[in-house]
Amino acid sequence: MDVAIVGTGITRFGMFVGTRLREMAAEAADAALTDAGVEPDEIGLVVFGNAAAGVLTGQEMIRAHTALGGSRVAGRPMVSVENACASSSSAFHLGAMAVSSGAYDHVLVVGAEKMTGTDRTRAGRALATAVDVELVGEQDGSRPVFMEIYAAEARAYLEQTGASARDLALVAAKSLLNGSLNPIAQNRTALTADEILAARTIVAPLTRPMCSSIGDGAAACVLTRPDLARRRDQPSVRVLASAVGAARVGDAGDVVGRTARAAYEQGGVDPDGIDLFEVHDAASPAELVIAEEIGIAAVGEGARLARDGATGIGGTRPMNVSGGLLARGHPIGATGAAQIVDLADQLRGRGGARQVQKARIGLAENAGGSLGDGPAACVVTILSAVG
């Protein structure tokens, strides 16, 4: 895939009731342009990822145009992409294809979500639409539908593998420690495994720190051709692979594994060749399961990575050094782009206190919705340092 990332931008993630979606989207978009040194009229296409503005803010039809109407790219050609929590990684996939095809020299990808507001039930109602409502019935948002799904997954995983609730707490403790070092993270308070186990239970065995928070935020990146990137006096990141997968009712719940294998084949790498990972840990058991699905742990051995410290910043399999969804936060339409921004910044040596030394190749796994026995959508992106 002949595509390079030459600029990134990201806002603070958090609960900003008084901040509008368009303010965050414009902040991230403009920062990415500035970082890339690209003028607005050089952007041939803007691809905007957003999952739930229709429910959360009431804005439908022209989400990109309204969200970016106050940004420097207002008036540039735009399209909107919705693919559940994988919306902005899907937007990235389409933006990368647009550049790789030769249709555009520069494409801006933006992911943004505004989940908080004066009506605190609205976010729950939005998340409850990410299931097949004809099959499972329409949800009113009063229950934590996805935490119930993750809790059931956790109980099954613990029973099948012999892992324990402490293993789930170790995952959360690692991610919260990383988040405490990330200036844009929503949750910046590190906790011990014991503190996490003692916290309020949401759905057994998940305690509050094992669950991602609703929040607001935006992230963006500028894509171009590698030959144009080389003309700029700054480091860039090459896109080795971008694979999209989808589930269907009755399948084996293996969409993450299938999508990862497609990305490895596309990028010409295998799991052992990846230096760091950003995965969709909407709840802490997801990290253990995903580690096995993407091939960095044998089946039933994901918890061992957490126990051995392999997934820490200095470990052999650094995972969610951004803090992941648990700590960085999970404004659903921004998450995929945020993962990619963090990987790109790491590969350009911009990780600060979280920098993974000698990182050359990174993988992001972003999933969304629920269908059958797993996520409905999945996008796996692999990036490589240049030079």
C-alpha cells in the first residue's frame, strides 16, 4: 500500500459537557494539517469517521460538513463514514485507498465523537444501537449492554483458561499506568491491581476500572504518497496494511482473527515482527482475548502476557501504551483514529514518557458493534517507521 502518514493531531479526551463536537473535530484536523505542513487547498478529500452523532447530537446526513465547518478544511470535498466503534479506522482505510489509487495527493482523515451532555442517558441509548435490534430487541440504554457482553466473555474466558480476576486487574493497572503518562488521556490516575479488584462492580467480574468510560474527543491524520512524503523535511510513517473485516450471524465469532491475518498477509509481516500494539480494550478481558486472536499469544495464554509484564512499555509485547480505551478513553467514533495517531507518533519517536524504544512496526486493532459471538466490524492497521 503506497501511503504515508505525514501529520497527526489529537485533542484531550474526557468528559467535556460544554464543548461541541465541531470544536474538537476542528482542533484535531487543524493540528494534523499544521503538523504535516500541508495547506487546506492541498487536501483533495476529507474522510470523517463518526459513530453516533445521529443519536447523541441529532445531526445526521451531513456529519462531516457540520463537524468540520469551522476548520481550515471547510469546503473541501468530504464524506462521512459510520462503522460502529470502528468508524474512524474505517475512514482511515478509505482514505488510504483513495491515496493509494492515485486519485488524491493528500487526504485528511478525522475521527470524532461527542458522548457527554446534559442528558446522561443518551450515550447509553446510542451504544445500545450497536447490536442487531431486530434479533435481540431494541434497548432503552438503561443497562450497560456492552459491559454485560464483555463480562460474559470474561466469565467464559476465566472458566476456559484458569485465568483469574486478578489477571483482568493486571491489564487495567498496566493501562492506567500508561494513561497516567499520557497528557491527552481521560483517566490519568494509576491504580494497583488490589485497588482495581476492590472497586465497585459493574457486571461481575468487571469492576469500574476494568471498563472504558464514555467521553469526548477527536483525532486526525494527513495521508499522502510516499514520494511526496520524502520531499518533506520531517519523519513520516508508512502504511503497510489496512484490512477491514465483518461478521455475520451464526459465524464463529472470529472476525478479529480473520482481519488480523488479512492484514499480516497484506503487510508482509507476522505477529513476531510487530513492536507495539494498540487494541480495542473496551473492557480489560478484551486485551487478553485479542492478544490470542491476533496471534501474539497461544489460545488460553493471553493472561500470561499480563502476569509476566510482557505488555508493559518496556516489555516484549507492549500493548496499549497510550492507555488504551480503559485510560485514554473511548469516544467511540474517535477511537480508531486515536489508535493510529498514537502508533504514528510512537514510530516517529514522539511517545515522550511512554516511548517504546526501537519501535519500528506497530499494529492497531479496532472493533465495533456486536453480532453473533463477537464484534460486527473490525479494522486492523499496520504501520512502519520510515528511514
